[in-house]
Amino acid sequence: MDRIAAALGDAARWRIVELLAERPRSVGELAELTGLRQPQTSKHLQTLARAGLVTVFPLGQRRVHALEAQPLAALAGRLRELAAATEGHAGERDVVARYRAAIDREAAAADRDRWADGRSFAFERLLPEPPEVVWRHWAEPELLASWWVPPSMTVTACVLEPRPGGRVVLRYRDADAEYPSEGRVLVAQEPEHLVFDLAVTGPASFTGHYDLRLEPESGGTRLRLDLGITATTVEAVPFIAGIEPGWQQVLDHLTEVLTKRKG
């Protein structure tokens, strides 16, 4: 497949393939129709032949080249698979597009430090497990790390000690950098109420005040998370822009983890 794609990645060879799709042709005819010299045309045909796309038929003193349909059909099938996979993950592309738009909006507003102080967010989910189980997924490091990370990133540290004064640590990384944050638990009333602060550290910093409530509902749990922002630096634009889509994604991930657990 790689050889076929590489062979078709040249405009001149693509034009030759289009002409051969109509009917078999000689080198001379192809050279005339493409405007290439015959030696160039021959080299392109050799490349297409090595990829299995073209077969050569010696006919006396003439050599006629014919296109093979099977490799093209295989490539078309693979392209259909890729198109279907892309459509299946269109939501993730939309998240990236919304994130990019949010960065542009926030950058226009970030004219001084503390520009986003007082900003608040609220998130809700109906989860398929009782509050006791949901609480464990916040309080136990291994379970917390199983869902509290943005897509395409890796958790390197994940701790939330469910007691007043307990540590909160979240560090994750991607191919470009590591993103650390630390804070303290303020309220811990198992399994219904958890309040903590978490500060992203470094030049691009802000502090989030998180208020989590878990209420039993219809055989599961109604989760509500309120988040307030303080101590915002100008450089924190990408983080502030990413709060809404980021928390939507990680809470979706928590829902998936709990759904699989129950199933």
C-alpha cells in the first residue's frame, strides 16, 4: 500500500494513470498526451510498474502499458476506511476547532494579569454508579488516573488525598512538555462533597477552586462540579481556553470508565 501511495504521489504519474484508465497506451502516446519527454515517461511507467499498478505488454516492436485495477481498488478501499474513521472521530476534530477559537477569544481579552479572575464554570453528569463508587474514582490514585487526563496525554502523577489539608497533585505530559499542578483539599465529606484548590504552576499559571457534589439519583449519581478561577497570568490563555472542552472530555471519560465497570 505504501508503494502504491508513493507512486501516485507525483502529478505526472497521476496523469499517466488517468490516461491508462481510459485504455492501454504506448510510451510515445503517453509522452505526447502528457507533454513529457519519452525517457521521463518511461521512468514514470517503471515506477508505476514496480508498485504493481501497470503491466507492460510487448507487442512486436511496440510496448503497450495497461493499468491494473486491483491495486487501485485496494487503495480505494483503504481510503474509504480512513474516511469512515475520520467521520467517526469528527467530534474530536470539532473539539480542537472550538479550542482554537477559544484561544483566539481569550488572547484578545488577556491584556493584564488576573484578566480571568472570577470566571466560573459548572459541569454536570449523570453517572451509572452510586456515589460511593464515584467517590473512589476521585480519591484513589489509580482510579483517578484512569480518567483524569486529557486525550493524547499521559498522567505522570495523580493524587487527591480526601481529607482537609490533603494534597492534590496532577501532572501530565505530551510530546512537547509536562504540565504540573498542585493544591490542597479544603472539604472532604465522603461520599458527597469534596472541595479543593489546584494551581497550575509556572509562568502560565492560575488557580482553580473546585467544588464537587455527588448526589444519589436513579440508581446512579448526579455529579455537579463548580469551578472558579483566580490568580490568572497573561500567559495562561491556552489553559483558560481549555477548561470547558477539557473538563467536558475528562468527565465523558469518567462516564465511559464507570459504564464499562458496571457492564
